[in-house]
Amino acid sequence: MLSRIMFAASAFLFAACEHSADSKLVGSWQWKGCDDAGDVAYRADHSFTSRDWAVTYSHQPPIVADTGEWHIKGNRLIMDLKGDTRPPEARHVELSFTFFDRDTLLVRATDGRVNTFERLR
């Protein structure tokens, strides 16, 4: 009986943690790197919109916008981009992430760089 209760409790905690990560991600975030910057809005319906722009080169397009769907699996943020701003093989992205605190998100890009996202208020 105790093992069933422990199993039920651990299943509940796992589900609560999964929900918690989703709800913590919902909102608008911004980031700025050496060469580029951007923002992304994650919605509770698991859709998102994003914008990227160059900060060092004036000849780059001012804004590259995209939309898509997202979900979290373990410590991975999985995004499926719907726009045509990236080649087809780059429209499914899986990124390692962690919350530093409530308003700071650390994301490891596919090239290994770590980007810091700050929540917009």
C-alpha cells in the first residue's frame, strides 16, 4: 500500500514539475548577444512568436520573424518553426535550458553558445 502511495505521489510531483516548467516559460523574453538580439513570446497554448535582428551589421535584415509551436521534455525546449525564414532542416530545434531565477532563462544554442533571456514586463 505504501509503495502505491509513493508511486502516486511521485507521479503527481512529476506532473506538477512538468506543468510548472511550462507555466514558468509562458511570457515574453528578450536576449542580446555580441552580434544579434531578439525576443520571443511563449503562449500558454504552446505557440510562440519570435524576432531576431542584427546589432552589429547595418546591412543585415532589420528583423527576422517566425512563429511556431513549443513544448518541454525534461530539460529540453523543443520548438517547431512554421515560417520559411530558416531552411526546412533547421525548423525543428531542441535546446537545453534552465531557469536561473523567475525572470532569467539560460538556453544553450545548437552551436554551443549559452544565451541569457530576461523576462519582459
